[in-house]
Amino acid sequence: MSTVIDAPLAWPWCQDFSELGLPFSQACPPTPLSAPHWVAQNDTLRAALGLPESLWQSDQTLEVLAGNAWFEPRMPHATVYSGHQFGVWAGQLGDGRALSLGAISTPIGPQELQLKGAGPTPYSRMGDGRAVLRSSIREYLASVAMHGLSIPTTHALCVIGSPTPVRREVMESAAVVTRVAPSFVRFGHFEHFSARNDVDALRALADHVITQHVLALQSLEGPVRYASLLRWVTERTADLMSHWQSVGFCHGVMNTDNMSILGLTLDYGPFQFMDAFSAHHICNHSDHQGRYAYNRQPQIAYWNLFCLAQALMPLIEDQAQALAALETFKQRFSDGLTQHMLAKLGLTGVQTGDGELIDDVLHALHDNQVDYTVFWRRLSHAVSESARLATAFEPVRDLFLHREVFDAWLLRYLARLGDVARSDQGQTMLRVNPKYVLRNHLGELAIRLAKEGDFSMVQDLCRVLQNPYDEHPEHEEWSGLAPEWATSIEISCSS
């Protein structure tokens, strides 16, 4: 059984979601793990949170973040929510394997600490409440990668492993990842109380989000307060989708219970940064209908926002106000994606024909199955070198099977780019187009080593992904084309 210990001064607790109490969350002690040990430690995040360097040397910290103890007087808690899964109403869900330790005051604002994999909760639905080393490393590295790309995300402080056996498709070893975010409130939290016609709880939940996270709306009252909240969430979700699409990121399971009310990337399961670009790419082996394919992600986000709007209708009251809030998604997403893509191309301002220029290069990448990350990085170097090197674009051209298509596009692109300060434009592009992303095969290699007790690649990947635009010549091989065996990696909801 887990134990209670006094909280050290290093953990400055502050108000968090648990203070709403029932029916929003239930206190729940974590289930201890045998022989916990450090797997990965995010020192950059530790420093950003204002936690001391000695954190990783503390046996007390290890025990708490493994779920073997908790800090008095805050017993961890799990929250209840519902949601639509693969487009179907699933009813009550909740934190089945996540326990919140509470929120702490930090230099970057209040941050909630959550243990994923610390044992069953009242919402585990007959599950074991555990996470395995494989999935914990994937989530840890994914959150680091997204943060390094400046994409809104939950973050990960550390991973702790244990020899405790956990059965998935095969027997695996347990792990706990400590997740960090200003809030883990999801669309599904609102759906839960709306489905139960508990308007008082729905209002309390909405007011909590506004008071803690959307200070600009605090002075508003009545239905406009909640319609404005819906618009705020809609705009941030649109921004998130434009970020995802611009870097070729696939989430894989965009259920409403996996959508953050703050517009953060939440719940890394069958995610993937695409290798060969395919607009119809499906990264989740369990998604047999392709509901969450790459090109459908913005549409699904919009659908999920409609579910949120429906949940908020008892507070908004006026359907026209709700629809007006939702309508902001389309233009916000379109404008955001255009700006991201123009930046990747080294272009400023929006001119007639830019939309076609962007669409045509994406079609060419799709038709030729060109590696997405490699293309943009090579293009950046080519632009940088083109003023002095006539063959600068040859490495880019070599990525295409049908080179005449690229050649025709390149002429239009160079005309739009102009001849002034090409080197400067290329250097700007290198700060937008990453050299490194978390490719599936890199995660797989790190996991294989970790299963043998070697965590060095996990930490090396963490360091590289925190600065994905830098060259890191010692890890040059991580920036190249994915090996053929990478296509055989299958990821599903259990990943």
C-alpha cells in the first residue's frame, strides 16, 4: 500500500481541479510499484518549473512519482468524464490510469502534475490502471518533441520504470510517466455533466476553467460568458490543428475525451510524425475506417467542437451564439495553416496564387510519397545556398520520382521567392523546418534499448528533440530517411 509523507518545500502547491470535489473527482491512492527506477528525466522542464537540481537525487521524489507514496495532505485524485469514441457516444469514462497529484506554482504559471500508470482508479472500467515502459517512453518523447516544435502540448517531467509485470498483447514491464499541464480538463468533462442534465455542475466546471485559465472572460456574465468560452476553445483548437498539419503530425485517436479544453495536444497513443507524405495516412492500426486519417484531423476537430457546443448549450441557451462561436474555426484554421506553410516556404505576406503554390507542392509530395521532414529541410538548405550554387536544388529534386512535376513547381516557387537575400530566407526557413522529429523507428529503437536496461537513447533523443532545428552532427543519422523496416511498425490504441 502507498504511504503518506510530508511535502517538501520544493513543491509549492496551489489551487487545482480537485478542490471542486465530488462529483468532479474522487480521491484515490496510487498502487505501489516494486523496485522503481529512473528511466528518463526532463531536466529542462524541471528547471522551467523552478524545481531544484537535487530533485532526481531524492528517494522521496522517486517514491512519489512512482505512485508508492503521496505528499500530505493531498491524496491523488482521478476525474470523471464521458465522450464520443470513434464517433460513437461511449458514456462515462474518466481517468482510468491517470492520477493527479495536484497543481504547483511555477515560474510558468500553475501546473498540474499527473501520474499516468499509477494503478486502477474508480474509473478504470475493469482495467489495471497501468502503463507499460513502451507506451510511457513514447508519450515522454512525443511531448518533448511537440514542445520543441512550439506546438501546444502536455509535457512530461520523467518516466519511472519497474519490473512489475503488466499484460498487454504480451507481458511487459510497468512504468509511470509524470505529465505536466496547466489543466487536463477535456471536452469530455463537459459532455459528462451535460449528458446527466447537471447544469449546476456544468456551470461550476465552466466557471473553473474561466477563472483559472481564461482570465479575459471573468468579467462576462450570463450566456455570453459561456459562448465566449466556446469561441476561445474553438480558436485554440483551430490553432492546434494548423500546427499539427504543418509538421505532418497524426494524433491517431481524436475522441472527444482526448481533446484538451486549453487546446493542448493530449494523450499520446498511436501518434506518428509522417515519413513518406500521404494526405490519407492512417497511423492508428485500430482505426479500420480511417476516421482519424491525417487529412481528416481538422474536420474531426470541428466535429468534436460541435459536441462541446452541444454540451454547453444549457449555459449558452442561444443556438445562434453557439454556431457563431463555432464558425470561427474555419477561417482561423485556414489562416493559421497558410501562415505556417508560407513560413516553411520562406515567404512573407500573402499574395494571389500562394494557396495554389502550397496545395501543388503538397499534392506533389503525396503523389511521389516524399519524406515530409526531409523535403522541407532540404528545401531550406537549397534556398540558403541557391544564390551561390547552381545545383542547390538537386538534393530536393532527387526526392521525387516524377521530377518534371517538381521542376515546374520550383519555377513558380523561385519566381515568388525572388532573388533578394536568398541566404537570409534560407536561414529563416531552417529555423522553421525541423531537422529532427520523433520518427516511429527512432522511438522503437530507444524502446528496444530501454527494455534491456539502456536508457541512453531515450535521454539523447530528448536532448535532440528539445532543439529540433539545430544540426546535432553527432546524431546525423536520426535526420535521414526512415529505414524500410519502419513501415512494418504497427501502432494502436495500446501504444
